Amino acid sequence: MNNKRKRAVLFLVLFGIVVGGLFFVGKKSFERQNDETVSVEFEISKGENILTIAENLKKEK
């Protein structure tokens, strides 16, 4: 039983490292791809709620 548990833990750790590495590489290539996109900047005043912010963003587009 102990041997199976060690194998399972080792598998999960290695699987986590592989998935984490793939996520990191994918994120980096995605960032490189989107370097030329335009960022939208807007200020949120105290009285605004989420709906008014969304409406303002729609108007800006």
C-alpha cells in the first residue's frame, strides 16, 4: 500500500509541474502575441456601479 501511495504522490507532483510549465509557456506566448493591442483606461468614481461602468465602456468603443 505504501508503495502505491508513493507512486501516486510522485505522479501528481510531476503532473503538476508539467501542467504548470505548459501554462507558463502558453501565457508568455499569449503575452507576446498581444503586445500590439490597445489598453483601455478608465477611471471609476465613487458613485458609479458596475452597470454604469459597462455602459461607459460600450460608448467608448
